[in-house]
Amino acid sequence: MLLDTDVMIDLIRKRPAALAWISSVTDFPVVSCFTALELLGGSRNKQEYAVAERLLMNFPVLYPTREDLEKGITNYAPFCLSHGVDFLDILIASVAVGHDFTLATFNAKHYAHLPGLRTIQPYTR
């Protein structure tokens, strides 16, 4: 399972549902390098950056293959215009599909039009 940025933000904020869910997962999830970039890049100060860094140290970081990037460009990039999907989300989706991972996200509707992508909502907010 690949964690989307929104799930990682819930973990950073120590939301009880997110913490309970992550402690119950038997196959420990991974994050994409693009999620790591979103978390670190979204930090508003050094303290938030350090918190994000510490959290990321607990997860294996998955990098895209050349094929993942090509799929992102050819198959998913048109969805930036047609459905307003952000380019980093396109790359996260291409990594999930390329490595045959389900994407744990609360943005399933956002990702719904991307072919081959499986999503789950990991817990109730």
C-alpha cells in the first residue's frame, strides 16, 4: 500500500484515527518520493520540516521507474487539464500503478479517472 500525502498529514497531526489505523496495518505501507517532496515542501518553518522528516524516516520511500514516469506523461498528464489533477498527484498515481500498490487516500474522487489506479480510504475521518 502506498500512502497519499493527506494520510501522511493526518499522521503528522497525530489524528487518533490515523494513528490507530497505522498501528493496525500488517503490511507496512510505503510512501512515494513525491509524497515526501509534498510533505517537506509544504512545511511552513524549520520545526514543521523536522517533524515531516522524522515521520518519513519511518517509511520506505518508493521511487519511480522510467516506465512509471512515461506512464505519468502519456496516460495521466491529460487529466491535469480535463480533471484538474495536480502534477504531483499524477506522479504519485503512476508510481502506485507501476509498482502495483493500492493508494491509501481521502482523494479517491480526485483520482477516480486515472486508469489502472486502485484506491482505498484507510480510515474514517
